[in-house]
Amino acid sequence: MATGKIGVTTENIFPVIKKFLYSDHEIFLRELVSNAIDATQKLKTLSAFGEYKGDLGKMEVRVSIDKEAGTLTVSDHGIGMDAEDIEKYINQIAFSGAEEFLEKYKDTANSIIGHFGLGFYSAFMVSKKVVIRSLSYKEGAKAVEWSCDGSPEFEMHEIEKDHRGTDIILFIDDDNKEFLEQARIDALLKKYCRFLPVPVISGKEQEWKDGHMVDTDKDKVVNATEPLWTRKPSELTDKDYLEFYHELRPGEEDPMFWIHLNVDYPFNLTGILYFPKIKNNIDIRQNRIDLYCNQVFVTDQVEGVVPEFMMLMQGVIDSPDIPLNVSRSYLQADQQVKKISGYISKKVAEKLDKMFREDRKEFEQKWNDIEVFIKYGMLTDEKFYEQAKKFFLLRDVNDNYYTLEEYRKLVEPTQTDREDNAIYLYTNDKSAQFAYVKGAEDKGYNVLEMDGQLDQHLIHFLESKLEKTRFVRVDSETSERLIQKNDNKDTDLSAIDAEILTGLFRTQLPDLKDTNFLVEYEALGADDAPATITQNEMMRRMKEMAAMQPGMNFYGAMPSMYALVVNTENAAVKKILSEGKTALESELMPVRNEIDSLNEEITGLRKQIDEKKEESEKETLRAESAEKEKKVEEDRKREESLIKDYASTQPVIRQIIDLALLQNGMLKGEDLSRFIRRSASML
């Protein structure tokens, strides 16, 4: 019997810490089963090279539990080890047998999992003692048993063992008894080992008998040794892909389509990515894409391996060029990983472009389900945008689809403003904004529907990418002013007319929380609505962006600004103005004349102040000016009071305002109830 100390030196401890610092105890099972697969694949390779001429026998890995003994055993019939191998590969931590083997057989040993220098020692995270019983494939080899209680000391001696291979026996410690439960082991094997290339057996198949599930005599194989992504696409049918998808994601509806990845230069990568139906509800879950290394599950946290926008996809990626034990920061910094990410993005874009070119009608039918994915990609990946702009679609309110190039050609003749900007009109709610959409269409304009979760960001993005292009929401202006082609039509209102008309409507506007109104007037058509509510495009965008982004609280705290645009050509408005002038002019004109006179005097006083040199003289003039300004303010309040008192006796004014608010979805609660009662009384 031999005893000794496990070799840990400064030369090999740092790679150990850097690469293999485990935080999750359950990973031990992946490491041990992977090592067993590794040993099995090594023997197959040696046999193929003629360096092992014996019978391979059953090439399988078995995971077994003995609850009474408190042990978990991982057994293989692979290459095995002798005392020299154990000394080299077990007693010298972080020396990877797989690394050495791969270097020797690098052209043919692609299925070796590799990179397991410390994998065996993960067993001590859950064990109070670990025993290795192994018989090497080498002719005349002696079987050995190695044991260690987690300290640097070990024991090793020869034993009798009647078959080639290795048994790793874990004496599970008291804190980890969960790993003696078959259900727990089954779950871990399904998570980490369900696609390993060698059959993995654990427990027995079960059947329903006498009211409950019981074990049969048949071994339970927990993995599929030839998963779909390892096969050639030419061998597979749509049914194969769909069945595999439902194996990965039970209970989910069929995906729309998929991409089979297969590349061997400048890196090795295989996999299948599925496009699920996303609609407009972005749900970026981190467990949609599983990352494998030679069929060994690595992680479902694939940030850095796939572009961010592809987190919306589901499926499998397998690459031996991504180490099994990596940190998130490693993935994000590794150049090879970045190349893989770029390749996946390119292949997805090529797939979408091909679908668009080969069957545009079907592509348009799928658009509602895939547009979020494409928009997200354009916003977050510049290279994807460069490819996607060929097949990205804009949809108008009549469900017509246009590429960016097609839409530009469509709207340039009719929707170019006086500054040569192409104006892309849009609605984010075509039902609520129906009147505005119709007003724009009546003028011959096309209106896009942009009601998606990402569309506000996309609008800013496209304005930055498309030359001389502005997006304008249809409710941001009256239809006459949506696209400024020349100066607005003059309203022909006198100063007193404008004062009276503005006052009549301003004094009757409701007091809404965090909302301010301006009254404007415009000479629209006689058949157009008497008044319309609009909201400035840029101010509205600022508030919307403030709600979505930190650091813009200034805009978020500002009240919402709306304009009540009064149509001076409408018959009802003309009547209101005419009757208002008749009722108010005799009282208002003296006040208005006094205000005008005072303003002239104030202007003269200010001119004198600028000309005087003596400060005392300036001070006297300032006091006189302040008195006159105070008088102007009093006159203005008197003027407003006269107008307000009269307007309150004219229900048609509030009716017009409420109609405009109702059209914009802003008439609610008690104000809506009053509107209904007033409407009934006016019938």
C-alpha cells in the first residue's frame, strides 16, 4: 500500500483558481459523468487507431445510488487507470489528461470532452470521502484503489477488479444527502447529461402498477446519444425539428421556423435555434438557449455567446471552443466567443433575408410574430441592422407592408415638407386616434401603425439612420399642419376678435391634473371639426423617453402640454365669435383701449429710463412704469373676468371643448357625465 500527499504547486494552482472555481455544488455530477464519457471515448479512439485490440464490450456509463451505504457511484468501461496514471492525473491537481490526449490525437479525437483538470476534485464538495477503483486497458495492468478524505493525504493499493474501467465512489456527507435521492440525480442528469454521446444509465424504467409507479428490470438510459444538432440537416424533416423543439420546451406552441448551425472554421459550432412566437410582449428569459460543449451542458446563461437580441430565441448551441467552466466575464471578453456571436447573428440575418426573398407574402404573414425580434436586433446590433434594413417592414394602418426603400418612394411625392424632409406619419393606437388618422388619409397621406413595445425607440433610431426623415404622430397637429409645405392660411382675425375667441375657449378649459392647455386658432375647412386637441411631438417624446430612461426626470416632471386648436372657418365657431363680440365688445373695448394706451406709455417710460444717466431719475421712471404695469395686469384680469362670465352662459363652447377632449380620449369621470347630460339637454 502506498500513501502520500497530493501535489499542489504554485505552477498549477493558479490555472485551477482561474478556470475551475465552482460555486454550485451540483456541478460535481456533470464533471464525474463527463470524465467517464471522456474515458470511454478515449478507448474508442485507441481502438480505432489499433492501439487497443481487445473487446470494447458495453460502452456505457452507470450512475448508481446506495442509500444504506450512503454512496453515489459513477462507473465506466473506458480506458481505466493504473497506479502510474493515478499518480499523474489525480495526485497532481490541474494536470488534464484530456488536454494531453487531445494534443496527441487532435485530428481524430473530436468527441473527447476535455478540459477536466480539476473536474474530479469537485466530488469533494459533496463528499466526506472519495474512492477510485480502476483497472487500466493496458495489458498486464494491476487494478488499484485510491481513497482520500478531502485532505492532502491519500491511500492507494492494489485490488482485484474483474473488468476494465473506473468506479468513482462518493461517500456523501451529511449536508448533501439530497444527492442520494434518485429523483434529484435524475433531474441533474437530465439537466447536464441528456445529450452525452455515450449511454448514461441511472436507475430503472418505471411502470404503473397497483395504483403507483414501480421499477421494472429494465435499465433507464437518461440521454440521447445522437441529438438532432449533431446530424446533417439533409437527413432531417420538419417533424424531426418540431419533435426536438418540444423535447427541449415541453408544452410550448410550435415555433415559426428554425436555423440549423454547422460550421467548422474558423471555430467549431453546431446547434439549432428556434424562433418562437413572441408577439409584442418581450420576455428576455435567460434559459431559452442552452450552451453545450461536446454535448455536455455548460449553462443556460448565454449572454456574450449570442447577441443580446437573440435571447428571444430558443434552442441549443454546441461548441468545443467554449470551455466547460467559464465565468460570465470570460465569455464577454473572449475573442473566440465574440466571433461565434457574430457568426450566429450573420446566419440569423441570412435566414430572414432568404425567407423574405423567397416568399414575401408568407414573410409578411409572419411579421407580427417576428417584428419584435428584428426591431430589437436593429436597435442593439449595428451589423444586424445593416443586414436587416433589406427585409425590415413598415406596416400601415391598412395592413400594407413596405421595406424602408419602398416606403420612401411611396411618401416622398406627397409627404415632403418645405425643408425637404420626408414625413412618416404614424399612429400608436389607430382606434383611439381614428379621427386623426382619417384626417391625414383624407389629405392623401399614408399613416403607419407603430404600436409595438419597441417602436418609440425605433422611431428615434430610424430618424438617426434615414437621411432627412422625421416621424410625426397623427395627433401632434391638425391635418393641415402635420406636414408644413407652406405658410398657414391667414385667419383674418382682428386683434379684438383673437382676444375674444381665445378668451372664450381658454376660460372654459377643464383643470386636469399635470396638464396644461394652450389655445390656438387656425383657418381650417368649414367642414372640419370646430376644435381639435393636439400634442407637440417633441415634448411628448421627451416625456415618453423620461418614463423609460433614468436621468431624464426633468422632462418626466413637466406637465403634459396640449393645444386646443380652434377652427375659425367652422360655422359654430363663427357664430360663437359673432355673438361674443356683440355681447362683449361694448364692455371690452374701453378696457382694451386703456390697456393699449398704458402699454404705449410703458414703452415710452422704458425708453426714457435707457436715456437717463442719473440713477435717481431712473428710479422715479421705474416706479411710474411699475404702477402702469400693475394697472395693465388689473385690466387684463377684468377683461378675462368679463369674457369668462359670458362664456359660462354659453354651453356650446364647453360642448366643443368636450368633443375635442372626447376625440382625444381625455374626457373622463365627472366631466364625461356632465357632457352626456349637456348633450341630452341640447337635443
